[in-house]
Amino acid sequence: MRIIKMLINSVRELKKSNPYRMIAIGYFSYALIGSILLALPFFEKVHPTAYLDDIFVAISAVSTTGLVTISISDNYNFWGQLVILILIQLGGIGYMTMGSFIILSTLNRIDLSREQIQRQVFNLPEHISTTKFIRLLIYYTFVVELLGALFLYIFFTAANIPHALWSAIFHSVSAFCTAGFSIYNNSLEPFYGNIGINLTISVLCILGSIGFIIVYDIWNNSIKSKRPISLTSKIILWSTFLLIIFGTVILFFFEPGIAGRALLDRTLTAFFQSMTSLTTAGFNTIPISPLSTFSFFLITLLMVIGASPSGTGGGLKTTTFTALIGVMISSMKGQHDIKFLNRTIPRQRVWLAVSSLCFYLSSLLLSTFLLLLHSGRFNFQQVLFEVASALGTVGLTTGITPELDSIEKIIITATMFIGRIGPMSFGIALFLRHANTDFKFAEEDLAT
């Protein structure tokens, strides 16, 4: 009894001292439990699977990455795949969100420490109510994933896919959570010309990656209050649209691997690969390893920029990227305030954007350095792409993931975990005892 009280007091003290540390411990705990379940014979098709592979898959699922060292369909039965899907869902919507929703449903409130953690997980601007946000997030997730599964079931059935219902549910959740996990060993390559499956997966990935702030903003401001959407929402929508179109055009005209396809297939493939890279979903309808060096560079750039804050995707974030562009433009113009879309970005958010970039690039370079130092089997392009995919929680690979040795698996596992927490948040969790979460922003805030 005394040990239990000590543990409870330790958790309470941890929640008070550093919410970022609580976030990291929470995600790791879920991954640890998931890996233990996956290691049990009841959940496996092939036994025994190396525990390092089980924890690699569990971390990949919780971080919604999609990199795997073993085949999901060949090594895990239905129950094992269900465990992976639950981990993806928890990782996608935030590990405390479902618990907070249940508490809200019964008590109509959550405690301050839980609210503080939720704010850090979703990087919420000051004007957004945490309780309203959590409710809307759960309803939105359920409706979108349900509709996605319905459409995918229709298209998978039409394509004569075995176990179409389970495939539809699994891929709907995986796509919305931008996890990139597939129960097919070659991802979605068999469906490269299937318009229904491609567009449904794309819509799910985009709706998950643009972030729940967009949904909150549109529902509470545009629909209920008839007010214009916030600066954050405008930046997210414009940057996501422009970057996907940019990637689509470049791949369409300059990637030799799709140049020989029919016009519709070529357009669909270029769009899908651009979309899945930016949203950090990690699905692919074409083999990645044969792509040109130029396409590798473009996809790596999109993976580093990544999705949007408060969503299910990873990466540096589109708002951070645009804030940094705002810094460059304002500096060239000699302006004291940082502006974007004729709005002033709060100075605290600018500092956060710059800090995020520094932490992100440091993590990217360190992981790349360690992999290159340990292994001489892979070239620089393969290693950089793999690390960018892991840190951005994307899941695209040149095919080297199953070939990783134990040390390399540990490096990539750590990189995926850091990518899910966020490099800067991970640094705060690791090195600061007390994190300052009390600062206030201007009314026109920007999530970065």
C-alpha cells in the first residue's frame, strides 16, 4: 500500500513539474504495453518474433509512423493487428484524449493538470477552449473514420479484396491518423489506378493532418458565430493546398518512374505521393526505391515540413514553416514585427518556430550521423530518407527498414518516438524539471 501511495504521489508531482515529461512517459507506457501484448503467442502468427521487432512496431504505431521491420500481415493475426490499430488510434488522437472525453462526459470538467497536458499535446492557441476541443475532436474522429471505412469497404469489395470490412476499418483509422500502416506488404501499390481508394485515403489523410484546430475553428467561428476563421486556420489551409499542388506538379513532370503512365494514372500517382509525404501518412502507390534522386529530395523536403499542429501528422509543421518564411520576408523588408497574410505573428510564437527548427534539424542530423557511423551498408541518400521519415513520423522507406540490425533499429525507434513527442518537447521533457506553460499570447495567436 505504501508503494502504491508513493507511485501516485510521484505521478502527481511529475504532472505538476513538467507536463512534457508526462506526455513522453504516457506515450512510452502505451508503446511498452502494446509491445508486451504483441510478444504474446496469442497475438502472433509466427512465434517467436524478436521482442525488438515488437517494440519497434509498437513505437511505430503509437507515433503513427508506419515503418516496420517485419510484415504486419505475416507476423500478427487479427488480434495482433487489432492491438496495432488501437495503438495507432491512441497515438493519433493523443494518449489522454479518450480518458479526458470520458471524464468530461461524466463530470463535465477535467482537472487543471490534465487540461495543461492536453494543451501541450495539441499545441492549442490561447483562444480555444480545451473542453470544447476534446469533445469536438472525438466526435469528428468517429464520424470521419466511420465514413472512411464505409467508402473503403465499398471500393475494396468492388476490387474483390478478401476480408474487405477489416481492411476498410484498418486503413480508414490508419489513414486518418496518418499512420501509413497497411495490412498489405507493398502498401497500396496494387491500387495505384483505383480512383475510389486513392481519393478516399487522400481525404482521410488530409482531414487528419490539417489538425483539429481547423474543425474547431470552422464549427465555432464560421458556423456558430459567423466570424472569419483564425490566422492559424488560414495558414494551414493555404500552405497544405499549395505544398501538395507544388509536389504534384513537380512529380508529374520530372519523375521518370511515372512518366510512362496514362494521364489519369500519372496525375493520381503524383498527387497521392505528394499528399502522403506532406501529410506524413506514409502510404505509397509506387515503389519508393527506384525513384529519381530529385524526387527523393522533394519527398524528403515535404516530409520535413510535415502536417499541421493539433493534427495526427508529424514533421516540423506547416505553421512553423510559414512563420519562418514570415521571419525572412519581414527581415528583408526591415520590419520590426513579423507578418504573414497581413497579420502580425506573436513574437513568442516566432521564437518557438525558430527553436522548433533548431531542435528538429539537430535531431535529424544526430540520427543520420549515428546511422552512418554505425552502418556502412546504406548510402547517405537512403539513411537521410529513412531518418527524415522516422522523425517526421511518415513511414516511407527505400526498403532498408527490414534490413536494419539491432543497433540501427534502436536508433530509428528512438527517432520515431522523438518525432511523435516533438524534438523540442522531448528536449524540454528530458532536461527541464519545471516547464513554463503559463505564458500568454496575443488574441491573434498562431499554433506552431
